[in-house]
Amino acid sequence: MSKSPSSLPIEIKISTVVAISAILHSSDPIAIDAALKQMTGGVSDFFDDEFAVIDVGAIAAGATYIDWRALVDLLKKYRLNAVAVRGATAEMIDAIKARGLALDDGAGGDRAREDVAAASAAVTIAPVQLSAPAPAPQPAPQPAPAPAPQALALPAMIVDTPVRAGQRVYARGCDLIITAAVNNGAEIIADGSIHVYAPMHGRALAGASGNAESRIFGLSLQPELVSIAGVYRTFDDGFPAELARQPAQIRLVGDRIDISSLTSHR
Amino acid sequence: MARIIVVTSGKGGVGKTTSSASFSTGLALRGHKTAVLDFDVGLRNLDLIMGCERRVVYDLVNVVNGEATLNQALIKDKHCDNLFILPASQTRDKDALSEDGIERVLNELVKMDFEFIICDSPAGIEHGALMALTFADEALIVTNPEVSSVRDSDRILGIIQAKSRRAQTGGEPVKEHLLITRYSPKRVENDEMLSYQDVQEILRIPLIGIIPESESVLHASNQGNPAIHFKGTDVAEAYEDVVARFLGEERPLRFTNYEKPGLLQRLFGTK
């Protein structure tokens, strides 16, 4: 591995920020202003200095001229910080760059949203994910600058070795996937869901930081204790025989731990 | 290249020392220069089972502390010229073993051209057991076919995976072998005991051998001779199989099937 990155003057990492997508259906600043005023209802902090991507895909073909400066200032007035333009035509590019805005190629995925949005107000907002622009000051061993993946979820933690008595595995902030056996006396914990593709004994705690939607999935369950979002269930009289040693899932239904087979219904 | 093998189990009384004695003797009988070290500081059993308790002058703690040299402390086995025993101290406690000291002793043994260095671990998961497994290249996990023993073996396997030098430095993991002892096919048949398949399904490490439950182990201990010396007994043959498999030979599993005594056997009570 490389040297400790914290000793370098700059550290480059992929990060994901959420931005508002401002989809234009008109290039007229006055019409946009009126629509924003109506949308925010005069509440000055309706937007909270969020990043905004101006999506001109819907009007790019017809619009001959867009006053970018006026547009950026207008969004700023409503506390939206324009950082990029999406769906621009080739003629617009110079003007956009002159304003210091980035170009987002917006690799697909927005057509449908636009179609839906077309019937609504002049400005539509929708959360989009925006990859931070990654300058490359040095030839770091970096993969080709392909379009950044659109959905950057936290990767699940994957464990391929048996989890034995006395061992504890904790997947912080993500799902936990285990491909080897979990033995009695072991403890597996995840902030997300837990998946075990081998016999699962021991204790399994999903949604450890409170996510009640988390579940536990297993090919062969026989746990000592399961918990979802702090609601737990022990199996003093043994795991329900009709559900043991077969594919099953464990959910939180209301305040009750529910175990159901994954083979009986499909 | 020398191989350091820890014989461990977590649980006490499952046959670690008996197995260490027979395993190291078996390796030596096949011509390999072997040392067997007793890490059970404070109790000291290995020298009794090896029948050399009266020749103990210096022990492992003396060598670790630099109060004696390895040559002074190693006891040559009474049967094999290429087997040496390093006994534990009965008058110190386990904290007398330091990691640096153990590493020095093991390095010195490697320099003395020992091919196999067997570390007989104490029971438990405390300091003594950790010291025994820290430098291991391979591990013999001694397990009785019984739930608490299996659970403790599972625990010690986890500790090996976390605390051994190989795990800490990110090297190749310690090679694990499952040795099931005190196995009684008859009691397995009657559902009084876990089968070896059950044990293996829980622990999921390769099986190196099954030692049948036998009175000859007790005889051997009392006489101060490792059980492998009692030619013709099931236990001796089972340990010979273990040594052969460890050295890479193929041997079929034996002593795992219960054969109901025949009529003549029942009438005349042979065995």
C-alpha cells in the first residue's frame, strides 16, 4: 500500500455530494423568478445554500440565448448555489465555462424524470447525486476518469471466513454479508441488513444504529438471539423448528421480530 | 525450514499433553529432529507423561529469563535420540513468559536445526495459551466430541486467527488441523456423543485424525511413556496415522465405526 495519505499536502478521494437539480422549462429569468417565488412562498430559507445543477436539457434545443449570469444570480437569491449545467448544447459550452460553471454530462437517467416534470412548474427540483470534480495534480494510480458511478452507496462489508465463538464483526454504517459459517458464541452486527450464506448460529444484530427497515437474511438460520433496531428476540426453547435450517428472513413488524421462510413464497 | 506447531484446545483435560507427547514422539520415530515445549507454567505435566520428570533441572522460564542455556535445559527423550523436551516450571506463574523471550527461544531452536517444534499449550485463553500459539505456523486443535469442548475449540481458533504472529503481520494464516480425541463410536451410535462429522461441521477445519477413547492412554500416562509406544493398541495406531497425515501421507480414517460384538466375543469376553 502507499504511504500514509495524511502526510501529503493534498489528498484526492472520490466523494459524493447531494445537489438540487433545477430543471428549466423556460429561459426567461422573469418567469423562473415568478415560479420560484411561488414555490418558496416567500420563505427566505426554503433552500439552504444547497448546490444546484441547472438542467437545460428540456429547453436546450429551442433556446438560442440563456443569460447565465442572471440565472446564477437569480438562483443565488433563493439560496441555491449553481455549480454545474446539465444538458447543455455545444454552442452554450463557452458561455457556461466563462461563468465558472462545470459541465455535467449527466450520463443518462434523467430523461424519465424530465418527462414527468415537463407538465409541472417552470422549475422542478429533484435531488441528484453529483460527483465532486476531482483535479489530478499528480499521476496517482487512478483508474481512467470514467463517468463517476451515479449511485455511490456505502459498500457492504463482506466476510469470507467463519465467525467463531467470541468473535464480533461490526459493519458500521452498511450491510454485512458473510459467506462462511457463524458459530454459536459469535456476534455479528450491522447498521444495515445482514446476509449469511452459510449456517448462522450465534447472535445477529441488524439495524444496530436504529434502522428498523433492516433485515436479517440467511440460508440456514439457527441463531441464539436476533435483534433489529434494538428489538430483540431470544430462542430459549430453540429456534422455531419449521423455520430452522432453511432460507429465511427476519424483519421487524411493528415492535415484534418476525421470521418468515424464503422458500414457501416466491 | 522448521515448523512450529501449537497443540491447543481452549478446554482442559481433552488430551493436549497426551497428544503433544505422542505426536512429537511419532515425528521423532520417523527420524525428524523434534522438540516439545511445555507452556503450562505452574502445572507441568508433559515431563510426567514423557517419563523424564526426575531429570528436570532447568525449565522454559529459566531459558526465557536467561538463567540457563537451551542446551542445559533440553532433556533428551529416553526412547528417541532426536526428541528433546523443554519442561515447564512448577514454581513460577504464567506471566513469567514474555513474548520476546519465547521468540528468542524458538529462534534458537530453529538455529539448532530442529525440524519440528511442538508447543504444548495450557488450557484456557490466558497469557500462557497466547504465548504458546503466538509464533505457531500450524495448530493441532484437540477437541473432544462434546459441545463445550467444541465451543472452546471454536474460540481458540478465533484467537489464533486474531492474535498469532502470522495473523498480526498479515502473513499466510496459521494452518489448522482438527484432532478429535476420546472418540467412542459406540457412544456416537447411541447419540451420547457428537459424531466427528458434527464436530467438523461446526469447526470447519481439516480433520487430521481421530483418537479413540481407550484405557491404554491412562496406562501410558501412569507409566510415563507416550501412548504411541504401545504398539498394537488402537490409540498408538491412530497417533501413527496422525503423524503420517501430517507428513503428507494418505491414510483412511479408522476407529470411527462401531462394530457390535459378535456372539463368540460376547460369550468369551475377548477385549
